[in-house]
Amino acid sequence: MRPDLHANDPSHETFVNTSERSLEGDLVASLMRRHEVAAERLIGWLRVAIGICIFVTVIAADNMLRHWTGVSLDLFERNAWIASLGFLAVGACSIVLAVPQRWHHGFAYLFMVLDIGLVLVIAYLAVGERELPGNALPSAPISWAAPLVLAVGALRYDVKVQLCAIALLAFGFAGIAIGLGHSMVVDPGMAPAWPQLFSMPVNVMRFTLLLLAGAATAFGIIRSRRLLSSAVKDAVGRASLSRFLPAEIAPRVAAGDIDLRRGRRQRAVIVFVDIRDSTGMAEGMDPERLSQFFTAFRTRILGCVRRHRGFVDKFIGDGALILFGVPDEDGDDPARALAFAHDLVRIVEAWNASRELPHSVRIGIGIHVGEVFCGIVGDDERMEFTVLGDAVNVASRLEQATKRYGEVILASGAVVEGSSERGAWREIASEPLAGRKEPITIFAPTASSVPGIDKIVSGASPTGL
């Protein structure tokens, strides 16, 4: 066996891990790029919705108030127009720019500044034009758009932009309050007492809650990005495992099945399948036709194995090693393995009868059951699931013995006795196989149990192509 030049090589392991981390980073960056564009487009439509909502709820309400009471809030209406048209204009611009061909990451900061700036400007006008002190800032309706702007901004999944938005809002509101003369207490002796609700302690509480709301959205963004990174890492790990491990094993290993990682002993049914005289068949085929033949053969084996709930451990040249009862044992493993062998013989006979090939396909199948060691060997670059043990050797020897006995299928007594089909098998020998001292009882199927088996044994070739 060729030594693994990368075994125990820390520099190689570092390279593999670095490559996987690079792939994970590229995938996350690509996903974030696509999400950023899609999110900004969605945020644009939400801006349009906010603009329409302001128009409907404020301007329409003001007209109703004028109709019912004759009182008009002209300044309030003007500010509402500015806010409505502002959000509509910014939303339209972001929708136009939020396409992969035009989008640049800096646009996220630009639109964030426009959103926050619009809120701050309208808040300043709403309070300053009425010559109210900075304490009245929370009474401006537009101030309550600040949590909405932060919530909408969280859709970007960009924590840096979100933190900048929180800071801009915080300094903006604090600057407006100070600039308009925020006082500790608003006329404590006046009646009614509701203006005192805008004294400094209460406004500080409102300000703190706003910051906490923004911090919550920032933490939500961080958590979402971590979950995405974790999901990508898991997907990359599963894809990496799937390159080396059977589909039935890879998910278990990715989920952290320690026993499969380090190896374990268990009972399993081992089946070896081999094509007879594949070298002679290859001589009459060009490389492309030969590749198509082996692909077709392996496809038939895979389909048959899956029907009987086994799995192909590996394809070995013109043959295959198939397992039943791995990773989880079942009481009917021997019966399913025997049924698979019968089914595969029928599939090959039907293939021969289709006259697709210039020569008949002849196969040999050996089946045995026993204790094996199964687990993963190799490093991250050349990982492999394998089974080892005397039971594997016996199954291989039985497959090779099919040539000597002129049979398509040979099974050990342990397999046949462990199934419910004893009557469909006949004992043909009891001998020690090559490399073993203890004799093993060998069974072959009766001719009636597998119709057409005699043709595959004799190699009768269909005429024509």
C-alpha cells in the first residue's frame, strides 16, 4: 500500500484547515452580499410604506380635524409633508440602486444617514418652530420613528451600520435637546402636572430605552450572522465529508457520531460483487464506451442496494464492497443481503437480454456475516470509511470461489441460516477457504430461486448488439 505522504504532516493539516476556513469565509461573504442587496431593496419598499403611512395618518387626520373643529395644525402638517416626501424619495432611490450591478456597500451608510438625518431634522423643526424647550423632544411624533428606523435597519445584518445608526441617533437627539435648552425640571409648580413627564429623569429613561432597543437589534444582527456562519461551516463540513464517505455515513459523522469516528466492532453482512473477465471485455471497447459501461453497472448496483436498504462502502475496480447492518444492525440484515444478490442477478440478466452490450455481463457474488471493525481512517484530505476483519476476508474468498464452483452467488452457512430462505439454498461444500484453517459451509441458490441464473453462469451471449 502506498504510504500517505501527508500523514502526521502538521503543515498539510494547517493548509487543509485554512482552505476550509477560506471557503467558509467566501461563502458567508457571498451570502451577505446577496442578502445586503435584497435587504436594501426591501428596506426601500418599507421606506415607501412609512412615507405613505405618515401621509395617511397625519395629513389625512389633520384635514379631518379641520373639517370637524375648524382647527388646523399648519406647522405639524408641513413637517408631515417633509417626512412623507423624504421617506418616499429615499425609498425610491434605494430601490433603484439596490441591484447587484449598481450596489456598493457604502450606499448602506448613505441611506442610513439619510434615514436618521430625516428623523432628526423633522424632530428639530417640530420642537424648535414652536419655541418649546428640548424637554419636549419626545412629544414630537417623528421621534417615535427612531425605533422603527433601527428595526428596519436590522434587516441589513450589518452590525457596523447599525451601531453607526444608534450612535447618530443618540448624539443627534442629545444635541437637539441641549441646543433647544433642555432643563432639569419643567415648571414643577404649574398645573396641570403633565408637563413634568418631560423632565430630565423621565426623558433620560426614554433615551436609555431607545438605546437599549438599538442595542437589542445590534445583538440580534450579531447572533444571526453567527448562526449563518455556523450553518455555512456545517454545510462545508458535510460537503467535505460527502467527498470521501458514503451518503449513509456522512450525516452521522457530521452530527458527531464518535463511535464511527474512532471505529467500533459490530456484526455486519458483507457482500462482494465482481465482474467476470472484465479485462477481456475492456479489450473490445474504446475508453468512452468502457466508461459508460462501468457507470451503467455501478448505477444498477446502487439502485439495487438502496432498494434493499444496504449501502455501497466502496467500488473497487470492476467490483463493489456492499454492507448491510452498518451503521445500525437489524435482525433481517442477512435476508436483505440475500434478496439483494438475487435481485442483482435478475437485473444483470435483463441487461444482457437488452442487447446493449457486445458481450454478456457475468458476475460473481460472495456473502458472509460476522463481526467487523468499522470506522473512519485517514486524514482530512483522504478520509475513508472502511470495514476490517475476518468476515470481510471470508466474503471476498466466497466471491472468488464462485469461479471455481461455477456459481453466481455463494453465501456462508451463517448468512443462509440467519435468513428465512433456507429452502431456496443448497449446500455445495464445507471447506477452509484460502488463508483459513477452519472449514466454512458454502451455499449456492437453487436454480428455481433465481430464474435465468444459468445463463449468467454459463456466459451465454445474446446475439447482435
